[in-house]
Amino acid sequence: MGVFLMILQLLVSIGLIAVVLLQKSKGEGLGAIGGSAQMFFDQARGIDRVLEKSTTVLAVLFMLLSIVISIWV
């Protein structure tokens, strides 16, 4: 069971890396600290929305798998 969870975490981490690399750069960098309004009013559309939601799902899944593996193994 431990090997299965580790392989699943490897696949989730590869997917998370791929999804993050596919996202469009917002180009704000450290300028976002100063209060860029575009950050709040810019709505994600189409594929950007799918990538953002999949990033969230994969990140949560990665964290949960990390906790389960640390307890299980």
C-alpha cells in the first residue's frame, strides 16, 4: 500500500508541475505587493480557469497524500 501511495504522489507531483508550467504568467512579480488592481479584477477565462482549478485540486491532493504517507509509512 505504501508503494502505491508513493507512486500516486509521484504522478500527482508531475501533474502539478505540468499544470503550473502551462499557466500564463501574470507578469506581476513583486509589483503585486504594491497593490496592483489588475490582480483582483482580472477574471480567468477558458483554459486559464481549468488550469487554476486543476492546480488547486492537485495541490490539495499532494498535501493530503503527503500527510497520509507520513502517517502510513
